[in-house]
Amino acid sequence: MSQTRACFPNRPQFSGFMKPCRVEGDVSHLEVYGEIPKEIDGVFYRVMPDPQLPPFIEDDPWFNGDGNVAAFRIQDGRASFRQRYVRTEKFVQEREAQRALLGKYRNKFTDAVEFQVRSTANTNVVFFNGQLLALKEDSPPYAMDPVTLETKGLYDFEGQLPTRGDGTPDVCYYTVSPTGQFTEVVWLVAPVAAMIHDFAVTDNWVIFPIIPQVCDIERMKQGGEHWQWSPDTPLYLEVMPRRGSKAEDVKWFHYKNSFPGHTANAYEDEKGHLVVDLGLSETNVFFWWPDGQGRSPEPSSIRSQLVQFTLDPQAVDLVLPEPKILHQGSSEFYRIDDRFATQPYRHCYFDLMDPELGTDFERIGHKIGGGHPLYNSLAHFDNVTGKTEIYYPGNTHLVQEPVFISRKDSTTEGDGYVMALINNYETMASELHLLDSRDFTRAQAKILLPVRLLHGLHGKWVDGRDIEPSTE
Ligand code: V55
């Protein structure tokens, strides 16, 4: 047996700000500059891939790190921080063995031991039925206690969650009632075995964008990558009725080869057409999974824009018309006031890269590390006026995915706060910036963390009343 490595590979995704954090702990009374309005009461949860141990795969991508979940409790004008790793089977076995055992991203044929569940639980955290669920696309979720962040175990909805093997074009659409009962379960066969990361819902329809990153089980058996960019595969938007659907009702709309990113929102217009707002890039965003010739775009050339597809779900011609570009800038990680999900909506918040804002790349370039996209500002796009407001945190900062928090007792869309983690490359630590939607361009409060949280993926805001139900 070769010697276990004691340091992380000298690669961008393990360097600078991206050097694994691996901190678990609690910090109360985070330092606050400015003021956190007293009416804000809840928790911001987010997850980052954060390898516990050096992988034995030299160029392991950012997406394969262990899920480390943070909870920022905001209450009475104060903020506290808690962070715990999800105790996945991978995490527990590797801690015991004191070395990495899981091989390549979503390739079980490269593992050092056999796993029942390969989840890294590193992609999103959602609050459902009193539990926090840590998600990865290849596995059932892990359930965590929303207060202590203790892992309670794998959660398969009491056995209702179906699965089929690796590398098949099978897609399962299911819906879950508020009490956890599965209501719709429909199996579909996609034209390709390709990546699905996000989806969109309207009152009556569900839309699955399919990313032209394709899977080939034979390649995996030979120790290759799970995904390969396919320049010959169109972008598909799978469209199906939300309720009472059968596999025959499914339509695979398609558009030229391009990369669909995260969804902002979707809704039905007066004509019953579906309006789908999402990020779109002409080139492969996941540059670390190149095409069959080993080609991928230069990372700094990748540009996603917020676009709008409009389609008639009754159409016979499944070629998608050109989308409308809603915002010209290089953007991603779109979020909305979630009370308006599935409905016509006005306000969209996202990460934006605008080099004109003055980011000092000369000063911070060597500290950024790599393997993830770079955004230097938060944008608020107004679908009614077409105008954009920008929050720029500073010349040595980059931004992560925002969340929207509605103002207490306000039912007006977009009336509230926007919160996001900010990477400060001067202090090499993380900050939470809080913006008031009525004064978006400056921070209401900057909450400093004594630690560096790497670039992460997704998160949720959960109202305090949902987490600690009142005993009255
Ligand atoms: C994404 C993230 C993943 C993944 C697939 O952001 C897609 C997109 C953190 O892992 O496995």
C-alpha cells in the first residue's frame, strides 16, 4: 500500500481561498459592522464541498469534496455560526481509515472499498418536515438536525425513493406531499444519459433542463470520468404536466448545443405558454470535464447570461425559439423571493462579474485558487423596469450565491433583505453581507467570520418560527 498523502494536491481547486477549511465548530456573537435589523429572525443554511482528507485522485474536482454545512442563526440583531460535516458513509469510513477511500467523482469503479452510498452531501441543503436534508445528485439525502446539525442518517422518504443504476437514461419525476408521502411517480427515458442539476415548476408544468454532459458506463468501468461534454448533443428542456402525468405526455424540446445553468423561475403567461428564466452559456461551464477530444474552454472565457425561453407546451414542433436575453452581464446563481416561485415575478437577484467595477485581480489573483466561477458583485434585476442595481463589496472581494429574506409581515414581492457570503481575499476570511432591498447598493450589515469558508454551492433561508416551533 502506498503511503497516504498528508497534504492536498498542488492544484487550483485545493489552493488559496479554496484550500480545504475542514472546520467544525460554533462561534457566537459574530462581529457585526453596521446593524442587523431586529426583525430578522431565522437561519441561513449553506453547504460547501470541503474535502476532509486529501483525495487519492490528483485532480479531483471541487464538486467531489465532503459536504460541510453551515448555519448562520440571525436573531435580536446578533449572528452566530455553526458548522458540521455531514456524516456520510464516505466521511465516516474515511475518518476511521484515516485516508481517502472514495475514488473519482461519481465513479464507483475507482473506489478503494465498496460503498453502499457514495453521496458527498455537498450540493444543497433544504428544510423539509422539520429536518435539514443535505443533497447530492447521485443519492438519497442525509437528514440533519436543523439546530445541532447532527447527522441523523440517510433519508429515503421511508423507502419511497426509487433508484436505478448508474449511467442509464432513466429519469424519475416524483412529488412529495407536505407530510412526506409520494404523490406522483413517473419514469421517463431521456434521449441521452446526461446531467440534470436544476429544474423549474409552473402552476401546471414541470421543466427539466438537460446539460450536454453525458455519461458512459464503459468509460467509467475503465476508470474514466462520469461526465464528458458532448458538442453534438442539443440542450433539452423536458416538459411534462405537473399532475397526472404519464411517460407519453413528456416532450423533449431542444435548442442548439449550449449549457443550461441554474433556474431563476418559471411561470405560465396569458396564452398558457411557459416562460422559463435561467442561466445559459454557449460553452461548457464545467471546464474540468472536457469533450471526447480533451477540449474545454479557457475558464475566464466562460460566460453565462440570464435568458428567457418561451415555449408552447402543446407545440408539435419541439425546436425551441431563440431565448430573450434578460441581462447582458456574466451572471449565475439566480434567486428570487421564493413566495413568487411558479408565478409571474418581478425581482431576480444573482451573482454578476463586471470587471469594470474595479476588482484588483493583480493583488488577489494568486489567492483565489480555482475550479469555480468568479463573480464580484450582487445584482438585483427588475423584470418590470428592465433596470439593474448592483452591490459591489470591494476591490478584494468575490461573492457567493445570495438568498432573499422577506420583510416581517410584508407580502410585497422583493420587500426584504438579500444576504450572501463574501470571500475577502485581503483578510482571507469570509463575511456575510446583508442588504436591504430598499437600499440595495450598500450593505446594511457586514458580519465577519473568524474563518475562511471556501466557495460553496447552494443554501436556504429558513424562518426562525419553523425551526423552533413556539411552545405556546
Ligand atoms: C453542480 C454541483 C455539483 C454536482 C453537479 O453546481 C453539479 C452544479 C457540488 O456538486 O455534483
